[in-house]
Amino acid sequence: MNRFSALLILLAACGDSVEHPSPNPPPSWGVPISGGTMLITRDGKFAVVADPDRDRIVSVDLGKHAVVAEIQLNAGDEPGRLIEDGAGRIHVALRHGGALFTLDGATATSGLRRVACSEPRGLAWQASSDLVHVACAGGELVSFASAAGEAVRDLRLERDLRDVIVSGDVLRVSRFRTAELLTIDATGTIIDRASSPIVKRTVQSGSSFPNDCPNCGGGVSPEAPQIVDALPAVAWRAVPLADGAVLVSHQRQVKARMKTEPGGYGPGCGGGPVEHAVTIMRAGQPPFAVQRLISGALPVDVAVSPRGDLVAFAMAGTHDIHQVVAASLTLPDREDEDCGGFRDSTPLINDDLGAPTSIAYLPDGRLAVYYPESPAIVIHDGLASEAILLPGGFGYDSGRALFHTATGSGLACASCHPEGRDDGLVWEFEGIGFRRTQNLAGGILARAPYHWNGDMKDFDMLMHDVFAVRMSGGEPSRSQKLSLGPWLERIPAPKGVVVDAAAAERGRALFDSVEVGCASCHNGALLTNNQLFDVGTGGKLKVPSLVGVGARAPFMHDGCAATLSDRFGACGGGDAHGQTSQLTPAQLADLTAYLESL
């Protein structure tokens, strides 16, 4: 038996049916999947993997199938996106290390760490200036000289930046949850913003799922169909195309009413309330919504072949790699598409090695796929494949696996809670009304009871009602029940943003004052007392944690406040929700600055 066969057996043995004899789970492993953490060097000789689950960078000689460098980073650095510059240096964003890490080449065994921002996400190298641009979750866009030195420019744009793409003299920066693409000129000014068009989907009246989908196994409602909007959401990956356009691989929210009964979140096969979408953005032209190419959950990475004739998508939730002909990108979205129409131009890839998180083409057209649990890189050449096992040992957490695996509804937990946080969307629930997706990061186990009105007393009840019943995920195993909560507990809340420290300090004093009264409910380490109160916004609702609140727009339980400032307007509950009517506009601005800093 070779190592690869043994690995397959090991993976099969570690499925979700595993039961832990101990009442306590094993130590949690791995971080939320973000995707896009592998590159192939320009000469095709090396694959470089940023391994966020093990806080390391690994380089592989693709000719020899041998690891040539392994750099252990600091615990919690969580390396993410990486790029190669013109001199062959490799740059890596340390998402929670707050830094840009630069290697002199793929075989380097140490690197240069430079402070960037609180949460670096996207990277791009600009040949004309020899600068590396870093996009950050807090809204910073920071630029460094490639070789060394501190930041030469630090712009503050808008929160939730994701990928950066160089397009001539301008930069195009995606925003994660809204799937927008911002265009930044040489002065650092936003000169354009684009978003995927809203498209139409057909749903059965009173149903929570779109399309006449006979292959989904969920049946078809006998009620008359309705036409609803499908809105752009969560942009997992944005990549450049050869003609200067940008391809955005994102999700789309189908605005149908959600049911809370068994199977209420959709029948699967891409026919649920979240679908995969592709939008092509060209300068000077309206964004183009591409006809649905594939179905699946969590489109975490995209790769374009060297000749530009194929585009590959890594679907972490369904463990598949799809390849489509680039010509498919010219086909417009159609309202009457059904959810079974694949347009793969090559056989579907599923290596049965867990969730693929990163893909990249070699210069000769072969496709490399990275599987973090194994850990392994599998090289595909047509129907043939070969695996390169990486050091570090097999990694698995049944809670993490459950969180990222698509259920019978077509959804994974991460579909609505990408990276353990939230999609920023508002959903309509039958018999409940409009509710904004709740954030899971930042101390979830200490925030019971759960849901907006606290109707789920503990985490087990939450898993059963949402995952097993509504998402058609089946009853979680004992291993999953023991593991999911502790795994989520490790995910930190989004970092606060401080633009004006003096204003934030004045806001803190107002927040803590008896006259305003915010701290009477929002107190303790998580800034919540976990109680239920009627604050004039629609009955008794649970006090939410305010840790990382600035990153959670829109605000309030129904998303009625687009900004934190709007929370103090018409939909905020008035003086039943903190005594704020006496505050001046300047004081409200200070209070908002403090909330942004949390």
C-alpha cells in the first residue's frame, strides 16, 4: 500500500460518523476556509502554499515532487493570499498576523515581515511602480515597495475589502460581502463602483426555493410560480482575465420567503436561496451577469488557464472542481435556467480528499488542486492525476467539516456565515418577518440563548433546528455536536477601526454614561448581558454582542439601518433603545466612532 492509498483510507475513516468516547472534544483544528492560498511560480517550477490551518508556508518542486522549503510562522498568523512579483519574490498576506510577509523566492527559508493593517486580505503587484498593494478587511489599502521598507501609502477606503487587481494605472478592489468592485485611480480616489446586476428567478408561491427543479429530489410546489429578485452577495474570489476584464466568482441571494419547517431552506441542486454566480466586469461597460455555469456551494477559488480557454472553480462545500470553456462567459444569465444545467467542458474533478481550497494552472495547462486536510497537492493532466503529499500530518475537525459541507438544501453553514461571520444579508422568514444574518465570530458559546428572539436555549438546539431540520443536513453526529461549538469559539470577531482616537474616547464616555445607558445592557467582555428586551423595534429581542459591530452592516435585527449612524435614526427604537435624543449631531458622531472601534 502506498502513502496515497493509505491517506484515502485514513480520510474515509475520519468521516462525520466518528464518535469520540470522551465527553470533551479533541483540540479544535483548522480555521474558516477563505480560499486562494496557493500559487504556481511564473516559471512553472514551484507550487507555493500558504497554509492557514498550520500557520506555515510550504514550497514544492513540481518536477521532483519534493518539498524544498517550509517556513513556520507565528501561531495565529493565518497566511492567506499570495503573489509573485517581477523579481520572483513571493508576498503573503498574514490575515490575523496583520502583516505582509515577503520571501526572496520560492525556495527561501525565512522572510521579511512588514506591518500592514489589522486584517490583510488581498494582494496585487504593480509592475509600473514595483509596488505591492494590500487590501484589508478594515478598509485600508496599503502599498509597499516590493523589496523592503515600510508602507509608502496607506489609504482608507471602505470596510470589507477583499481582492486587488492591477488594471493599467488604476486598481480594482472587490468588497467581500457586497460583491462590489471599486476602481481606485492613481491619487487613491474611488472613481467607480460596480456590482453584479440583480437577476430574476422563478419560485413556487409560498416556497423558499427557486426554479422548477425536478432533479433536486425535493418535489415541486403545486402553487403558482412567482418571479423574485436574486441579488449579488459574497464575492469569494475576483481574478483578472487576459482582455483586462475582472471575473468575480460570488454567491447570489434569491429573495424568496424562507420556511422554518423541515427542508425550509431549499431542495438543493443549486435551487436553494443561495446560488453560485459569475459576473464579468469591464471598464466602461455595465457589469455582465453570466449564465449559470455550475452549481455547488462555497466557490472559494478561481483559476484561468494559460491559454485563457478554460476557467476552473473550486467548490469547497461540494468538494468539486469544475472547468468550463471561457466562451461560456459570454452567455447571459437567463430567468428560465434550471438548476441542473452544468456546462463543464472537462470531467468533474473530485479527488475524495476533503474540501479543495485553492487551485492554479501550471504553464503547460495542468491544474493543481490543494487539499488542506491531507495535506496534499494533486496535479491533474486530463484524466490522469498525481498527488504530492505535504509534511505536517493529517488535519481534521468534524465541526469544521460540518460547517463547510453542503447539505440537502444546497447550503453549507458557511454559505450564510462566510469565514464564520455573516453575509450581511436580510432574509424574510415565514411567520417571523425580516431578519439579518447573525454573526457567529467572537465568543459564540457565551452568547446563549440563540437567535434574534432567544428562542433556542443552547447550541445543540440551534444545530438541530437550523442544520438538521431547516437545512436538511440530518441530525449531527456526536462528534459534530462536540466539535462545532469549540471550533467556532476560536474565530475572532472582526477588528475595530479607529479613525479619530479622540472622538472614539469621547464616544466611549457617552456609551458608559448613566444618562445614555448603553452599558446597562451592552456590558461584560462581549458587550451583551444576553437578556431579552423590547427596545421599540418590534417586540422582545436578544441583546447582541457589540464586539466587532462596525463590520456588521446593515444593523438592527431586520437590517433597517444601513450604517451605524442610521441606527440612531427612525428605525433604531428611539429613547427606548438608549437615551440618545438629547445628543447633538457631534455627540452622535463620537458615539458612532466608538462603536466602530469595538
